[in-house]
Amino acid sequence: MGKIGLLKHAAGSLFIQLLLSFLAILIPLISFFFFSFTLLKNHATDEVIKYNTLSMNKTIEKYENHFNQIRNIGLDLLLDEKLNTLNRSTLDYLNARSLMRSINSYLGHKDIALHNIFIYFKKSNFIISGDRGAGADEMFSQYYQSADYSPAFWAEQFSKSSSFSILPSSTFKEKTINQLTAKGRYMPVIVRNKFFPDYQVIIMLDLNKMLHEFHDSSQDQFLLLDAAGNPLAANNVNEQVESTLPAWESGKNDVKQNDIYYFNKVGSVTGIRYVKIVPDNLISAQISNINSILLTLLIVFAIISICAAWFFTKRFHNPVKNIMQSIQTLNAPSAVQSSIHEFNYINDQVRHLVQTNNTIDQANSRKNSLLSYYAFMNKIKNIKLKDQELYDFSIQEPYRLLLFRLQFTPSFFREIDADEGKASFFVREYIDSHLKTYVQTQTIQLEHDLILSLVIGNSIQEDIPAFLSSLKTVFDLDQRYWSVTIGVGSLYRNSSDLTRAYEQVQALLDYRKLGNVTQIITAAEPLPDWQAAMTGGQEQELYTNLSSGNEEFVLRIVSKVLGQLEKKDATANQYYDFADNIVQLVTKTFASLHLDMQALQSHLALSGKARSCSNQDELQDYVVQLLTFAMARVNEKKAARDNIIEFVMKYMEQHYQDDITLDILSDKLNISASYLSTYFKTKTGMNFIDYINNYRIDMAKSLLKGADLRIQDVATQVGYQNINSFNRMFKKISGVTPSEFRKQQYLIEG
């Protein structure tokens, strides 16, 4: 048999046939892999550019989030109440130390690249940082000296209008006696608030830490530019590249110039342009690495495929009968048909399940579509009942709820010949008529001062729809008679959210500010600060001075609290809560001093309710008139003291240094001690022992302010033989110990 015959015989063997069959299957796979390799190779440059773009976007996100945190820290510090006490010629050391602790609490955050925080006080030209307090000139010429930023530069920043400024990085040094010591390279950030023009927060960012934390590699060539294109910070960028930056094209994040790729993007928060610089040879090296990896994978895949084909061919070649039976089974038409039948059966069952589910959905949809528009409106009238079933109707388009609250002024009741209900009805009719010219709507009257509108349609996408502006203009024409608050709910699409939507607009009405103008409040409004208008200490101090008839002090506290409410842009409810608190304190004072409660009730009835005040002037007049009335009654009672009270008080003033008891005084007056105690409390509103203790502590304060006496000597002179008893009583009445009181006086007097 010749060579040709041997080749034909070998080619006809089962082993060769199986091997060729496996290879025939593998060749398309290898071809597909080779095609994929070629395609990836051609698009490798695009993929590398995408990779660098994604890497840059990730880095920018870290920078932007970090700068946003920095701005929030600066704004928090500007709202610190201690700043008012520090912007004066005399430094309040206690508040200064407390402020430094607040600064250090931020500096302790490991995830923020902070080096130091300065709070710059304009009036006193003084700076408090995390580690010291110093004059501005001393701080920036000695401790943080920079060739780029002089002390005059920082002072000029008070005149800038922007609330958030990021300045170019600079090297800062500390000046000692013999030399300048480099502190590091920092990026200054200035945070200002137009409502607090006398303060600014300067935050030093650790540039090296930012570069280490925010970049995938320390070798990245990265550049930060401000809106004018001036460099803010750079990493591994030489001056030649920095001076030959390309022109940035709008909407294009990568630019190639002089064999260098510039990936750039403008931050959405800061407006900084971030530039990542990648030389073309680096991209070529990356592409070469990708090509090498792909080629290696192709070769490995081909070798593994051939080995696998050889292995499986050997396994099938040995059990010839099993292979033949398997081939017969696989090639039999019935087997193929059986396989297809099972596949079709499974598909038929899945199709049946899908059709059944669709049938159920269609049935539900048909059921919901049977509900009429008027049935839906009957349900919406009961929206405020939380247990109301709302699933029996649907709204097919986007919708919002608008809740209107009318607050009638005293001028309405004096000048308008109509009651509140009738006026509200006409307002509801006008609102309904006005809204129907723009959108599909239904308006209902919930209470005499509450009107609810449901607006539906695709034209209400804006947070404040345009048709509300014209409505506000009309309402403002009658602000003499009423003020209107409009709560604009969020955009909803499901009728199941109707109860939540109503609760939301109800809550929005509580955000109204005190004033006559119409106010439109949306869910985007920041939540108000719900802190109480007065601290517990202020409330106690106000009550004490109110009970003693100290009108000047009481009115000064009220003026201060109202000023604080105005400064933090308080809501109307916060003003009303403060007025209600004053009413409670006055009532408590009348009860404790046994004053004429009927006269107080008559005054309150004549003045009306505090919540009828439509602006701050009216509310301030209401509070001042109430307090003036109350203190007049208190002072009248003080002036009406009888001979017994006059004798007791005169004796106390002459003998407060001695031991004074009820027994001693009752013997002098020829009455019982128990009767004198009850009589004194009834006439003065204060217990005998509390009165003498308060008098002695007042005398002690005078001695602590004036004479340079030891505290023990002061205690003896005001009738306390035990220094511990004196200290306890002094702190109970004054809130501080005698030594702390003396230190405060030294600070106040300079």
C-alpha cells in the first residue's frame, strides 16, 4: 500500500474524523477570538482614553465632595453664636477656648485634608485658629508667612462679594528668631457670609494629603485651574507644559496637543477646571501592554483548544460502541424532534404564564378605569383622614397639591363687612377659576382658613408653577386685610401617595415667615431651625426680673431675643411660640405674687391673640405692652408694702451681716414666727430665707467688684460664717462661683 493509500486509510479512521470535527468546532471560536483581538487592538486608543477619563472623573468627584465639605464646615463656624462675643477689643477667653475646641473637632477628621482653620475677626483684627489666637498681622507675618499672601491681602478679602473662594496653593513658613521654617504647601479656602460681614473663615488645605488621597497614583500629572485659567495647584507638571496649555473646547473632555493628551472637566460645585496630563508615549505604552496581553491570550486559547480537542477525541475513540450509540441517538430524527418538543413545551408553559399574568393586569386596569372623575373628587375631600381607603381610584397623570392658608389681620375685622367664612369662600372661588385657566384642577374648602387644590397635568413640572406667580400678585394687593401662605407639594404620580402629599403640604405651612406678603413655600425650602427662642437661663432670668419689676432689664432681654429670631430668619410659629412663652411667664408672675388675675385676663382679651400679629412690629408691640402692663402691676404691689414688711426689710438691710431669723424679727414685732413667714410670702411673693439670701449675695457681688478682699472675708462681711455655705449659695443664685464671678468682672473691665 502506497503512502497515498495510507493517508486515505488514516483519514477515514474514527480518531481522525473526531479530531477534525472538534477542530472544525474550535476554528470558528479561534477565528472569533482573533477577530475580537483585532477589533480591540484597533480600539485600544479609545479604550485607554476612556480609562483615563473615568480615572479623572473619579478624582474630580473626590475633590468636589471634599470642597463641598470644606464649605459646609466654614458655614457652620460662621453661624457659631460665640463669634459675637469675640469680635470686640476685650477677649472673652472662655468663649475663645470653646471656639478653639470647635475648630479642633473639625481638624480631627482623618478623612478631610485639613491643616488648620482660622476665624478672622474684622473689628478686632484678631484671628483664632486650632492652636492659637493672635493678631492678624502677627499670624500671617510670623506663624503663616507666605510670599504670595501678605497680611494686607487677607484683610482685603472682607471686601470680596463671593461667599466661597479657593485660592492658589502656596508654601507657608513660620518665622522664628533665627530662621524661617517651612510648614508645608497649603491651598487656602475662604468662606464668607453676607449676613456676617465682620467674620471670615480661612481654611488651610493640606495639598500633599489631597494629592495622596484623591489620586490613583502619586505620579499623575494633574493641574487645577480657576475660572480664569490661572493655576491653583499642580502635581508633577513642569513649567513648560503649564505655560502651553491648549484652548479648551466646550463639550470636549480630551484635547491632544504636541503629543500630549489633556483630559479636562469643570467641577459642578467649585467651577474649578481639573486637567489630567498624559503624554502620548504613556498611552502608547498602555496600548502596547494591552496588545501583548491580548496576543498572549489568543495563543494560550489556541493551545488549550487544540489540547482539549485531542483529549476529548481520545476519550471518544476508545469506547467505540458508546460513541456510535451516542451518535445514532443524537442524529436520530426522533431525538432531535424530542429535544425540540421539550423546548417548545417549556416555551409554551412560560408563554401561558405570561399571558395569564397579562390577563390579570388588564382586568385590574379595566377595573380601575371604571372609576369616574367625580367619584375621585368625593374621596379627596376626606384626604385628611389617615385611615381613609384611597385604592379605589387612580390618577393617570402627574399631580401636585396646593394648600392655601388665610390669616386675617385686625384691619379685616375693623374695615370689612364680612365674616371669615364668607371671605374664604370668595377666595376659594377665585383660586379655582384662576387655576382652571392653566391646568385641570379641583379646589375644596377644608376649614374657614384652609383651601386645598389638586392640580393635574404635564404642565406642572416646575417646583413653583408659573401660574402661582400671578396668583401671588393678586393676593399681595390685599395684604392689608390678610396674608396668604401657599404650600406647594412635590410632584406625585400615584394616587396611593395622596395622603402623604397632603401631610407634606400641611407641614410646609409651618415654614411661613412672619410678614404680610404672600409666601410660596415648596418642598425644596430648607428646614427651619426649631430651637427654642429663649434658653432656660434666659427664661429664668426674665422671670426673676419680671417678678422684681425691673422693666429696663426685661425689655432689653425681649429686644435681644427678637433680634436673634430676626437674624436667623425664624418662622412665624417660632415668633408666636416666643409670645406665648411671655404670656405664660406673666401669668406665672401674677400667680406667684398674688396679683389680680382678672385684670390680666381682661388685658389679654383686649389685646387679642399673639397669633393674629402679621409682622414683627405688631408682635413686638403686643409683647412690650403685655410686659409693661405686668410690671406696672408688680411695681404697684411693691409700692403698697405695709409697716411690717418695711420694718423687716429695713432690719435686713441694717443687720444682714449678723444672724437674722424669723424668731428674732417676730419677737421685735410681737407676732408669731409662722404668721410672719406666711405674711412675708403673701406680700412679697418670696420666702423670707430666699429674700435675705438674695440680698446678701447682691451685697457680695458689690464687694467682689470693688474691694480687693479675699472671698472668705467677703463671705464674713455679708453674714456667712462658713465659706462652703457661701460658695454653694452664690453659685445657686448667680450660676457661677465667687471666683468665677470675679474673673468675669476682670475680663469685662479689661
